[in-house]
Amino acid sequence: MPAEPATGAPFPPEIDSRIREGAFLLVDKPRGPSSHQVTAWARDLLRQKLAGHAGTLDPHVSGLLWIGVGPSLKLLPLLLAFPKRYVGVVTFHAPVARPDLDRVLGEFTGPIFQTPPVRSAVKRRRRVRTIHRLELLEFAPPNALLDTVVDSGTYVRSLAVDLGDALGVGGHLAELRRIGTGPFTDAQAVSLAALADAAHEAEEGRPGPLLGLLHPMKEVWQEFPRITLRASAASAIAHGADLAPGGILSVEGKFGRGDPVVLLSGSGEILALGTALRDSDHLPGPGWAVDASRVLVDSARYARDWRKGPPPG
């Protein structure tokens, strides 16, 4: 378990301000502890009551783990939308010829059906996941080192078993490390020990190291399609309404029906997360354009100026 800050001295105001605005940590999770344990240690080092993680890693899996504090907790669903990249070792239970392995890897690239493992916490029903990349880095029978990019929610352990079954020899996942989440990589991740050291530095009046580890929310939401709203629509969204096409001022980035989108005020402040109800090339027309599912701002800051008369009491 990492050391906790020793002095209990208050953090400099720059740190408190960043956390109040919402921040993420990119932690290099070690093998052994659960994602929940690592998140709890990070929460305690930052002296927060709440913290959350996106994309659970099993205890024996290492690599990039996103941890959010403050308002960034509401952005965790966006992180779940990112594809994940892993490097792992699959051990086959009998000899495999290289041409056969290459063929099967090609067959498993693209949409596949998966059923969560028996030990999974989610309901075991068959679902479709896309394998965007499945490349052989090294082959030293019976072990194959694979580089794979997969949809969020893909079970790489099940993928390893399925590869062995497709080859007719059986197989299992011997090692796994997450090296990427969307555009972010494990090269940007920090160890728990380094996080503890940065917390000590902040206590002693040197906020720079810890501030550099607390990534602002914008680093995440700017990776997604963004819709800037007219003032009246921004007010409606802040109070929980959905978005009609008439409230759209501008659109940045392409999206399809069902994709996550970010809703911004005219000043560039993030207002809410939403799900597109139509694609970006067909926004005009009757009906709703976006289902605004998560409001991130204090509605009290936005007058109900899309209504006539006083707000209902």
C-alpha cells in the first residue's frame, strides 16, 4: 500500500481549485490490488471523499487506469466509450503452426460475439464487440505475444480462450497489460508511489508535480464531437431538457445516431453529456437532436429564459 501524506498540511489553492473543477489521474495500476483498491488509495492521497475509475482491470492485470475526482466523476461514461489497447501473452495448450495462427488472428479481427466469463460481475448474455487490431508481436510456441485494440467491454481473457478453441488446441491468457485508452497511453501514467511523492511535495508548498498529474476534464471531452448551443438552449439543458435542432449554434466533429456528444455553452463551458438521436449530417428537422443524459453545471447559474413567466415553484 502506498504511503499517505505525512504532515497533513493543507494543499496549495491551485490543487484544491483543480480538483473542484474536476480532474483525472492516469494511474499505472500494478498487478495484485484491485482497481477499487487502487482508486481508494488515490482518493486518500488526494484527501477526497469520493473517487471513481473507468474501465476495471482485474487484480492480475496491470496498466492504465483512469481515476476521476470532483465533477469529472460525471465524465467517466465518456472514458468507457474509448477503445482499449492491450498487450498480452496467450499460451496455447498444444503446438500451433504459424500460418494457422495468422489465419485465426485475421478471422477474429472485426465484430465478434462474446459471452462474459463465469466470474464476471455483469449479466452473462451474448454481445457483439469489435476487435479493431489483433497483431502478433512475437511467437515462441506455446506463447504468442499479441497487440490488440478492442471495444470497451471486450473480455480479452475470453478472446484468448476463443483463439485456442478456434485453433483446436485450447489456450489461456497468461499475462495482460493495458497500454492505451483512446488517445492516452501508459507512457502518460503515474505509479502510486510517484503520486504519493507528489502529494508530499504539494503539502510542502510545491504544487507543480501534483498539478501536473491532475489532468483537467477538457483533455477528455475535447476528444468527442461537440455541439455549441444558443443561450436559450444552454439554459434549457442546464435544467434537464433535451436538445432540439433549433438550439444548435455550431457542430464540431462527425457523429452518428447513438454516439456520445458533448454539449457546450457559447463561451465554451461544458454543460452536459448526451447521446445523439440523429447523425450529424441530418440534424435539422422536427423532434429532438440529442438526449442530454448528464448535466455537469449548476442549474442555478442559468436562468430559465426559455420559459415565459416565473419558474414553477
